[in-house]
Amino acid sequence: MATVCGTTNSIANGHIQVSCQSARSMSLFNVCSWWSAQCGDTVGDYDVASLLCARFGLEAQEKDYIIVGSQSGQLSIYYPHGNAFEATDLLLETQLTAPILGLYAGKFSGNVRNENTNQLAVLLPNAIVIYNVQALSGLADYGAQLKLQQLAEHKFRRVAFSMCQGHFGQVKGREFFCVVHLDGTLTFYEQDGITYECRFPGQRSLPAPVVYCERTDCFFRLSATWHLQCFSYQDLSHSLVTKSSYQPIWSQCIGEGMLDMRVVQLKESCSYIMILGERNFICLDDNGKFNFILKLDYAPKCFYSFVVGYYWEPGARLITAIVSDAAKLHIYEEANIIWAAQWQQPAPVAIQRSNVQSLAGSIVTLTATGQLTVGYLGAQPYQFQVLPLNMEELSFAEAHKQLQQLEDEIKESVDIRDMDALNQQAADQVRLIFSIQREVFDDLDTLLLDVPADVAVKELPSAKGLLRLKVKAELAELQLVIQTPNGVRCSQETLSLMDVPAGSSQELTLDFYIAELLHVHSTRVEVFASFVSPRGIPRVLQQSAYLPLSMFYRSCQPQKAAGIKLTYTINSKHVPPKLATFFGEFLEADSDAQALGLQLLCPGLEKLTELITVVSAKNSNRIRIQSDCVETFAMILERIVNTTLQLDSDASLLKMHKKKPKRGVLNRCVERIMAAPFIPAQPILHRADVHHETQQSIRKQTEQLEALWQQFKTLQRQLQEQSESEPKEALTMQIEANYDHLILEGDKLVEIRRDEHRQRSDLNCAVSLAKWIIHALNLEERVVNVVSSVLSVPVEDWTELSWEESMAPGIDMLHHFGPLMRSKSTSTHGLLDGTTSKDSFDYSRFRRHFATLFDRIVRLATSSTDEQTTKQTASTDQQVEQLPSAQPLNEIGNMQRMLGDSMAPVARAAKTHLGTSLEAVEDEEEEYDEDDLRDMGYRKDYGPADAAGAEQQQRQGKRSEWVNEDFELPTTEELFSDLGIWW
């Protein structure tokens, strides 16, 4: 026999000793298959309640019938005659109208004269049907058959979960049954037609198996808190009549979920409750005392406990068979394992012990697919064959060659040194062409596209787009995602193509329409195509197009005066500074109009008309945009800047490469279009203030709702715990009032979130306005890139983090480094730790830094523009004469070496003056910044106006007013720490 390794537990004076059995090496034998059959329903699922072995008293020397019921409603009865399946073994096969939840056999009817006859009970979701099984003699060689005669049918008002049967009330000669419903309610049925319902006390009960113990006339169930509770039948049956509350007789904590539970009587004075848990096999007596707890080192699937012998005999044995998920059968005698064998795969979901013809004590199992097997524990060895080892001689040359091939394939697939070639290869495999027509349409089908009623009433125009897709390589899956700005939707936002053949092409006609009455911050629509290349490399392609402005604006009378005025200068010779160049939707190509007025269609407020005016100068290349509303600027500036850059790029001028810009290089966009150094900071900050206040209101409202919800649950719990006799009117009124208050506050929260959604769109437009202005300012390109990356759009809010809180670290970093740096008294790490370790968010500090950011950027751009104008008026020879040939401590020379530029002296001087202007901007708050500069050892001005003054000051040994205590001049990081930590 198999070798067993384990320890046994025992109970002495009520103390539990836990045992642990190990059966990892117990699979020395196989379970021998004696008879097997495949149930007719191979599609239906089977579980632990789908198998029953019982006798119906149809003949004198009767053996067990095997009854199988599937969850698709098929009922089959087998009666094995030999060690192989024959057609005559199947005595009945019928199809019911509902899934079969359980099969039970017992004396459920009192009208049957034969005392040895049992009836078959079939549990359905909404009823239980009692059948009388009748035998029909077969003709010739066709064998006998069975017939079902319906005796009774009980309909349910609730959906059933399981059922238990027994001699409730310790009656003799007949059995009652109890149905457990999904809501935990119990329905008792007696043969006299008496039915009644009851509920378990305490909290709401979850559906779980309920078993009956005949010796103590009690029911056992596992509560939602994993406690095994015992209730007497008398308490349950009288609870509905007397309206009295009752409590369990005893309760024991099991501590885990339960797979199945059975009750067996081993002694005349005691019954055992056998529980198969998720990790343990537990045995308790009917008084609630633990007999043993067996820790299992495998995941159990099902079990069956039975008694060998009679319980009144002293030699009765408690045997349990447990099947693991690895299809291993473990046989236990109480807590000690006595046998283990390997079962055929797959693992069964139900197991029974049966006495079939010619084989007593057989093991009947059923798999989830309907494979029915009758087996026995024989001595057939479990043959495990070890796979032969590959003992071929290792060839190092061949192994090296294979390794080289693998390395070449890996390098070819993941080499990122030439990303342009890789991207071009992906673009060749999937060609994506996306375009949007400039014309707008008014024939949108609002019902088909499910446009909200408040938007459909406005009859806003829509646009049409065309997406062409051509695949040259065979792909397993291709996904397309169309991303639109907030407030705009597409008729088909996602598309997934499976098993795309090579050479296939497809065209999609798309409709773009306004779905929400919000301010839109951009007209850009992006299409992303993601796929896995034939080499197994994920690729993503991106194409973009712009919606026509006539979808959001309509022409109107220009506005003479406005509160916000912006000016752009067109420096490109290939872009005519005419309004028709940028706004072809509203003007003809040959139009010479100098002013254009546009009215915003969305959100279309009746009381407020949002206008924007674009004016082109007659004698210069300047364009002025003016309006009273911040929300109207974003799409107009986007059109002007993008059109200028696109037309200039099409003329093969300076390309805007994506390479990392060098330090000191001016914004290359200025060579095409330059914005006047002005940012409307106060309107932008006002949008941020409104958004922050709404976020605070949402958090307060959420906390209030949480408190009301907790109060509502407390009142409900109090109502459930009250007995039937106690008055409930006052508590019911409190619950109704609390519920009405909860609904009212919830509606307020929905309205606040709706306002927050609109304000977030307004803030999107405000931040986009600042980004488009900074994008065309006369600053270092690195400064423009970093500030633009910090000012991210669209604005996003999370449950635990608002947009202001997510923006605060970036704004704070801009405040401490580069042109916004205040103090160098602490290290970089100290500043980072100090800004991120705060528990609460200080909005006033964030707002102050945000305002300072705009103010510094405007003055940096202003100083750079003035300096550039001054340089253009001076001659190159004069600039060369002002530079000395050699001077060890010349400040200008030191600046050039710090910049590390290798250009001509003239260019070096120009860049040096630019770098100086980045750091030498004065604040309006003079005392505030002077103290900071004094603490860090900086001079307010880095040197005299001319080189002669510097030479004279150096000969006299005089130092500047504010010089660092340790050295003459600042280091590179101190002088030009212009946001370089992110580059």
C-alpha cells in the first residue's frame, strides 16, 4: 500500500489539535474503471448536485440506480448490468423545461401504499416536482424501461438555490423537505399540504447549503461571516406563527468558505457534521464541538462521507473520499489517510458511493462534461514514465550559430537606433490616410447617432471625414481608435478588425458632430492604429486632421473694442498675412477683407454672445485677435499657428525637427510666426479659481453623502434586528426621511459634477490659450518646450487628485529652477522633498506660482525681443571691436564658455546677452527678490554696461555688489539653470 506521511489530531477536553496530512507521493495506484458512459447532454454543465444514487423499490433484489440531471434540463437514469456500457443500461432519458438544480430520493408522498417505495424529487429554479418512478417491462431483447409519473408540483415565488430533506420533527414513515432560496429564505413543505416560510435571524443571509440532523432535529447552515450555526426545527417552524425572535443554539467559526456539507451518524449518541472547506476538511459533532480539522495540501473538488457498518455497532467506521483538482482520490478514516489513487482526467465534480449490480461499494463519479464512471479501488499500479533525456552530443559551433541567429532577430526587431526606418516600415505595412472635409452639413441624423435633445435643438453643423486603410502584411488583429476633443463625438470611435489578410483595403465614412454644449479647446482629431507586426512587434500609427472652424463659429459683425487683445507677426515670406489664408471657411480665396468677426456657436448661451474679431494690418504683416471671452481664442490661435507652420514647411523652408534642441537656441517657430509678449493671466487664473472651488464643493458633497449613506445602513440594520412584535413606525419614518435626504443630496452632487464638467472645458480653453501664446514667443526653445509640457491639456481630474494638485509639482519646479528660481540655499533634492512631502495642498501657493510663471515668461520674452531689436540696429564691426581679444576674468567670455557654444564671436555675444536676459529679469516685488538674491550670493546686474568699465573695475580690485562669498563669478548651474534638469 501507499506510504502515508502525516500527523493525526485528537480532541481532549474540548481542545482542538489540528492535523496535517500530506499525500503528494500517494499516487501509487489507479482507480480502476468498471463501467462508464457519456451523458447525452455534452453541452450542459454538471455540478455536485447533478448526481444521485438511490433505490426506488421497484423489485426485490434491486440495486442502486444512477440518476444524472444537467443544468440544461436533461434527466437520465442508468442501471449498469455489466462491466461495459450497453444500450439497455439507459432506462430513462427526458428533457425538462428548466435547469435541474438538485436530485433527491425519499418518501415525499403519503399516498403510496408500498412502504419501501421512494419518490424522485427534481429541484428546478422556480418549482420542485415529485415523480413516482414506474418500471415498464421490455419486449423481446429491448430490455426494461422506466417511466416518470408526476405526483405533485410546488411553485416558488422566489428562485431556489438548494434543498434538504429529512424527518422534520422526528416524524416516522414520511419525509419533509425544505427549499433554500437565493435570498436566504427557507420554505418548508409537508405532505399534508402545509407550507410556511421563515428567515434566519441577524444580518441578511447569503445562499448556502442547509443540512438536517435527525438525531437532534436541527438544521445547520454557514452564515455570511463564515460561522456554522445550529437552529432547531421547533424554532424555525414557530417563528412565523408566534412572531418571536430566535437565536442559534450554538455557533462555531469555520473561518473559510464551504464547498459542501453532509451529516452522518457514527454513534448512537452523536452525529458528525462533515464540512469540506476551501483549504481544510472539518468535522464537528452535533453539539458544536470540533472533532478534527484536517489541513489539505491540495485544492479539493468534491467529497462523500459514509459509515461502514451500523452506527449502533461498536466497530462502525467513518470513511471519507475527497477528490482533488488534480484528479487524485484520497480516502480518509476520520482524520487519517488510508489510501490514495489516481483518477482519470478531468477531475470529477461529484462523487457517490453505490452498490451496483455485481459490484458492491463502487465509486460513482461525474465530470463537468457529463462523463459518468463507476470504479473501484484496485491494485492496478499507476505507471508514470519518465521522458527520455536528450543525450545528444552538444556541438558548440552549432549552438553558437543558433545563438547568433537569435541575436540577429532580436536586434532587427528591437533596434531603436533608427526609429525613422522602423516607423517607415510600420507605415508601409499599414497605410493610413485620414482627412476631414472643410464643408459642414446640416443633415445629421440625430436619432441614429443618439445626440442629446438639448444639443439636437440647436441644429449645430457637422463635418464628414474619410479614413482609408490599406494593409500590405497579414495581421491577426488591427485596432483603430479615433480621439476627438471634449464635446465632439465621432459616429464610429473604435474599430477592431480580426484576421486581416494581406492586400486588403477599407474605407470608412465618419461623421463628426457636437454632442455636448461645451467650449471646445481644439479642432484636432487623431486616429491611432495599433497592431502587432508579423515579427511580433507592437506598432502604433498616428494620423491627425482638423475639423473646420465653421462647425464651431459663424461669421458676424466685427467687434471694435475688446478686453483681451493678442498680436501675431507673420515672419514667413511664403505665408501671405491675409485673413483668407487662415479662414477659408468664411472668406473667399481672393478676398481682401481686413477684419473678420466670428460668433461661437457652442455652448450657445442665449444671454451671452461670445464674439471674437480677427484683424489684419494694412501696411504690415501683423494679425490682431481680440475678444472679451477667453474661451473663444484657443481654436483661432491653433488655426493661425498651424496654418503658418504648415505652409512654411510645404515651401521646403526650415524644418521643425524633433531632435533635442541645444542650449541657447531660440525658438525656431519665431522665424515663421511670433507672438507679442502678453498673456491674459487674470482670466486664466479666474478659470482655475472657479474649477478649484467646484472641486472643493464636490469633495464636501461626497463626504456628506457618505455620512448619510452610513446613517441609512445603520437604520436598515436596526430595522432588521427588531423583532416582529416591536413597533417599527418611528424607525420606518426615519429611514424614509434619510432616503429622501440622500436622494436630494445625490441630485446636488450630479448637478455640481455637471458644472465641473463645463468648467473643466473652460479651463481647457484658457490653458490652451496660454500654450499657443508661449509656443510663438521669442524665448529659448528649451524653455518653450518645458513650459508647454507642464501646461498639459486636456485638463483631467481624478477621484483623489484634482488638476491643480497634479499641476502643483511642475509649477513648483518651474518656480525653483531656471528663470523662476528663488533661492539656491538648499539642494535640488531638498527642494524636491520639501515640495512633495506636504500632506495638504496649498492652493494659494499654487496660484501665486502660476501667476509668477506667466509674469516671468512675459518679461523674459519682452527683454529678448527688445534686445534682438537693438542688435539688428548695430553693425557687426562695432560688435567685434567691443570684444577684447583676451581677458582671463572677462564675464562675457566666461558666459560663452559656460554655454559651450562653438559659433563665431558675434554669435556668441548675441547668445550671451540672451542668456543674461533670462536671468537678469527684475521682479515687481523688489524687496522680495533682492533678499533672495542676496542669500544666494547673486548680483542684481551681472556686470557694467561696457567692457571698459569691467576692465577698470577689475584692475581696481573691486567686486560687484552681490558676489558669492566663495568665488568671483557664479557657476554654470547658478547662472544658467534654465530648467535644464528635465533635459
